[in-house]
Amino acid sequence: MEDSRTLRIYIALGGVAFLLVMGAVLILLYNPLAEELDPIHGLCGSATLERECYNTSRDTCFAVWNSFADDCKEEVRGRLNPNQATALIGPMVQWCIQKRYDKTVHSTRKLTPSGRCSTHFQKLDAPVY
């Protein structure tokens, strides 16, 4: 009788310990995962071109990026024929924002960019025909 009671206590303590460990893991991992999964805040995450290729703070990145979002959406929509089926404009809007972002923070480009940044800079600097 006493052995089964002791076993129940150990099981209960093990369950509580498991919940505490899992809670701590979730708390520690929540912020990095939320940053990467959130499409708005993920824009200026540490792995993005805007942060990898430029010496700007996350707050500056957000402010500059968001200042161009609405204008670029309108610009892209204005270039599309309204009589045609709706096109996916996400990539075109993103490219518009990247071009304007680069013009605004051009002086903060990293002096020794990675290969990914060099390719990005070449695309941005290429003439548009």
C-alpha cells in the first residue's frame, strides 16, 4: 500500500518537473521563434538582407522599411492593367521597398559584405531597362 502511494508521489513530482522544464524551454525559445515566424517583425530579423548587409539597428530597419510599404503597393498596383486578372504583387512590392531602402541607407552598407550581400548589391545597382 505504501509502495503504491510512494510511486504515485514520484509520478506526480516527475510530471511537475517535466512541466516546469518544458515551460522554461518555451519561455527561452519563444522570442527567437516569434521573431522569425512573424512576417512583419521577421523582416528585420538578424538573418535578413536588411540586417546582414547594412549597419542599421532593428528599429531603424523597421522605420525605413515601413515608411515605403504603402507607397510601393500603390506604385506596383498603378503599373498593372486593372482589366487583367489580379497578379501576385508581393515580390514586386518587396523589390520596390528593397530599392528604396537601399537608396535611403546606402551609406550604411557593410564594407566587407558576404557573398549573399554582394549579389544583392549587384542586383540593386544594375540598371533597369
